Amino acid sequence: MEKAKLSVIQLFALMFIFEMGTALVVSYGTNARKDAWLAILLALCGGIVLFYIFHFLYRQYPNLLFTGYIRELFGKYLGWIVGLLYCLHFLYICGRNVRELGDLLVSSTLSETPLLAINLTLVLVICYVIHLGIEVVGRTAEVFMVVLLLLGAAGNFFVLVSGDVDFHQIRPFLERGWKPIFTTAFPHLLIFPFGEMIAFTMLLPYLNRPQLAKRAWLAAMISSGMILSWTVLLNTSVLGVDVMQRSVFPTLTAVGKVNLFDFIERLDAIVVFTLLITVFFKASIYLYAAVLGIADLFKLKTYRQILLPIGTIVIFLSLAMASSFSEQGEEGFLNHYLSLALLIVVPMLMLVVSVIRNHFTRK
């Protein structure tokens, strides 16, 4: 393990930005139509339950990485295979995030720039920051969380005063009953982004005050969940349900409609810069978790010796996983069941095994 320590504020900043991720910009929860914001809040409640599972396992093995206590619970060989699956999953999701940012930049601002140039630049910067250590990533997140909040406040203010907001578009509540809300929240919204917080089980051993992990995690999850719910509600109020469902990047479309006094316009740059910040840190956490886990599984002295080769794999994944954004969405659907197993089913099995083991140990 790396000799580093994260403060509680740094952990909160990383978790908060991680949760925002691409969910802040992409089409999110629209299967629930007008009640998408309510589906997110419902999924947040499920995310809190998942958190208690992750936290319980962490408290049982506070000095081990997630890949370490998988082997403790499932055995040396089965645990090693499952741990490797998690590392590969982290790499895949890292590549997806890089690809989504590249697609947004190409479609909105850098239309003449090759996707390879964008993805290559982003991943190389991520590798450089990770090479400096998790403490550097944490301190950087502290600064950019403030920038992110200022950008969010500015974007919300301009949208609210633009005259494009019509809250009647989110009425009536429960238009189609609770069924579409539940089917949207569980398991899709529960997995993305709340279940993805499992990546932080690779960082918790570095926390300088482990007793405050619970407070930081819950605060980050609840605050980010509320912001995501509000963002979807605001987008629906501006665009309407039909446009929301057709739009690839609804937040970009909603903010892009702002035109005050024929002077304040083209504010979609706020959304682009916001996504650049959130994807940078989310991809950094995923890549760091993956290389840390691989180094742990293969008993390497340091993760730095495999960082650049693994980063190269992420670049390849981000380009090869799909030929277009719509195809990537279909690919994400195929990946749905694997995410369900790794982010929900396996942690629940680990909880059961841990409880049974503790019970027989006491006897």
C-alpha cells in the first residue's frame, strides 16, 4: 500500500465529485418521465443501505484493501478471481467515463478535434496526478469542489432567471403510479452512481481518521443525490419530458437555451467545464482503484510500475468500446447485469459470509 493519508475533507470532496460524475450531464432516470427526480431520491435511499454494507465490511478489515478482504471472505483462489473481476470492471467504467467526456467535447465545442487526442490527453494527465499520489488527488479535489459549486450556482441562477423554467411540466406527480419509479430506481439508478461508490473501499484504509469515514460518506452521498435530483427536476422544467428523453446531454441543452438581454448566452461552456472536472476525478478514482487492486493481487511493490501500461489500456477501451455514443449506451445496457452482480449481489454475499464467520468465531 502507498504511504499516504487522506483527510476527511479530502475524502468528502472526492466522494462528492465522484457521485456527480457523468450523471450530472447525461440523460439520467428519464424512464420515470416526470418523476425522474423522485426515482433518484428513492435510489439514494437504496444507496444508503448499500453504504452500510460497504462500511460494515470496512470496519471488519480496516487495514485491508477491498481486494484484500475479498480473499479473506471467499478464500485465496476464488477471492483472487473475484478481486480481479472488480479491477477489470473499474478499468471498463473508467474507459466509459473518458469516452463520454470525449463525446461531449467533440459534439459541443471541439468538433474538429479527433477523439483520440482528447482521450489521450485526459488519461495522461490522470496518470500523472495518480503517480504523484492519492494525497495530491485529494488536495486537488478540495480546490475543484469549490470551483464546481460556484459553476453549479452560476448555472442554476442563470437558468432560473432566464424565463425558460416552467415547473408545471413536472406535474402531475406520480402520473403513471409508483411502478415506473421503482423499476427505474432499482436497480439502474441504484447502480449508477450510488453503487459505484464501492470504488472507495480501495481508499478508506488511507483515511487519517477512520472513525469519521461514515460521516463523510453519508454527507457526500446525500448531498450529491439531492443535487442530482434537483438537476433532473430543473432540466424537465426547462425542456419537458419528451425533449429530455430524446436529448443525449439534457443539462447541456437546458443551459444552452439561456439568453439574457441578447448578451448572456452560450453558457453551455459551464456544463462542459463541470463535466471535465467531475469526469477527471471519477476516472482518476477508478483508475487508482484498479491499479491499486492489481498491484495488491499480484503482490507488486508499487502500483506506479503498472500505471502507464494500464492507462494505455484505458485509452484503448475508451476508443474501442463503441463507434458512437448511442452504441455505447447499448453496450452499457449489456454491462448492466455484471454491474448488478459486482456492485450489489457480491457485497451482500460478503456481508452474509462475514456475519456467519463472526457468529461462529464468537462461539
